[in-house]
Amino acid sequence: MSYETIIVEREGPLLTITLNRPERLNAMPPQMADEIGAAFYDLGDARAVLITGAGKGFCSGADLAARGEGSALQNKGGSHRALQNHYNPAVNLVLRAPVPVVCAVNGPAAGVGCSLALAGDFVLAGKSAYFLQAFVNIGLVPDGGSTWLLSRAIGRARATRMMMLGEKIGAEQAEEWGLIYKACDDDTLLAEAKALAEKLANGPTLAYATMKRNIATAMDGNITEVFLAEAEGQRIAGASQDAMEGGMAFLQKRKAEFKGC
């Protein structure tokens, strides 16, 4: 399909999504959320996804002025509808994607932009980038899954600090907290993120998908559920062509060539 607010590019098994409203620091209207969701809904045979932003920002949050369902500042029900119908589904599709997702945060990641970034499996950020939950400044609460994502990534105390004080958390502090995978020099960010995404795109895709499901189970379930999920995941992954190739490569002392099946 054609897109108006994002750029979708394909290089071999890697799909790159660029948020493309640089004049607004890639503020996200409902249309952009829908287009991100559409891109993730039908990944085709892509085996990894890289998300970044055009220009000087990753995503400065929801574009309230552009909400087709009504601005939260003008219509009390507008924000609720926009979240339920557009933003939450998009973030959930990224979070539950069956392939690895790498986010290259090249500037502000605020509000739902922070949620989108943290929905990735690997988050790399330029050292000038920052993460922000500024809802408190206008009397609102974090949304787009941020409460869940932040609490699990950095714990209650730090999540509370970000949400209630509305502080900017720079990339290096975010790495120190364990909020992101890595803080990079601005001029090497995209290259490092792409190299990682390409590595993942050529890895054992089925095993990655199973790992993601098991991590989700571990975050929300108990040890008994994790044991069962791991055993079932090992059964599925063990029957794959990639597992056979990995075993042969190990015995033959060579690098495995995974096909994603």
C-alpha cells in the first residue's frame, strides 16, 4: 500500500520504517499510527524491522491538532477514542511483532513516541536524544502503553519519576537505567542500528519469535508458566530448518546460514 506519513523500504529481509513528518518532529497523528499498524500487520517475508524518524526527531508524541477523532483539549472523549482506535493498536502490533524490532531514536521520543520506541526489542539512541513523559504538565497521564513499558523496564521508582516529574531522560542515562539497549554517537546511530537489524534479519527468525513470546510470558506469568512456554517453544524451534542448520554448522565448525524457517 502507499503511505503518506511514513516511508517503508525493503532491503532483502530487512524492513525499514521511517516516520516522515520532520517539520513536526514526527508528531504522530492517528493516520501515522494506522500506517505503522498496517506496515506491521502485513510484514510479508521481512525477518526484522528497523524504525527511525526523519529529520531531527524520532517522534515528539501524538499530534493533538491533527486528531481526526477530536483533540483531547477540545473533546473529552477524543483522546480515549484516538487511543483505543489508533495509537494502542499500533504500539501493540510493534510490541507483539513476530520478528525482531530495532528502534533508532534520533531525537525526542516523547509521549506515544516514547511508547513506540520502547515497544522495540532493541532501542539505540543518539546521545543528543531523550525520552520524555510530559503529560503531567498539561494535567494528563501517560498513555500508549508507557505505564506498562516503563514500569517493567526501569522499575516503579524511576517510572514514577519520569511520569510525575516529567523529566527528560537523556540517552546515556537511559542506557545506565536499562531503559534502552545502547546510547550511540549521533553520527553513527543509524549505521549501528542498521547493522544490528541486518544481523537479526539473518538470524533464526522462528527462534526469535519464540523468545519474544517467552519473554512476554515471563514478564506477566509465573515460573510454572515459563517452564511450559520454554518447553513448547523448544519443541517448535527444534523442528525448524534453522535448528538443523545450526546444529550442522556447529559440528562442521562454520557459521550458520539461517533462512528464517
